[in-house]
Amino acid sequence: MRKSQKLFFAAALSLLSACETTPTGRHQLQFLPDRDVAQMGNAAYADIKKKSPTAKDDAVSRYAQCVVRAVTAVVPKPVGGESWN
């Protein structure tokens, strides 16, 4: 077997080993563990909260909370049993 064929099979095997099935039944590649992705998301959210002002308009806040409740009611729980902010 040539070197290029070995390299191809090694790459294909690596990609296949990274495959997983999502809660919705789709197949995808997982390059990072869910916990790492959750930690990166939490860090990004904390950064956004620091840099962005909180809405002062009650109507805007009520609308945002309405959207948040509707979305969080249908998405899976966060990794690690945390709650959505």
C-alpha cells in the first residue's frame, strides 16, 4: 500500500471516529467535547454581558424574556445540568 493510501485511510478513520448522533438524530463530526463547547459558550456569554449594556426599556425586556422562554422550552437542557440564563 502506498503512503498516500495509508494517509487517506488514516484520515478517513479519524473522521469516522469523530462522528456522533445528535439528540435530533442527525449525524455530525464532533471535534470538541460538549463540555468544552459549553465552557467556551459560557465564557463568550460572560464577555458579552460585560461589554453590552442591559436594556432599560421594559417593553424590550418583556419581549426578550418572551422569546427566551419560548426557545428554552424546546431546546435540550445545557450540558452539565446547568440552567439557561
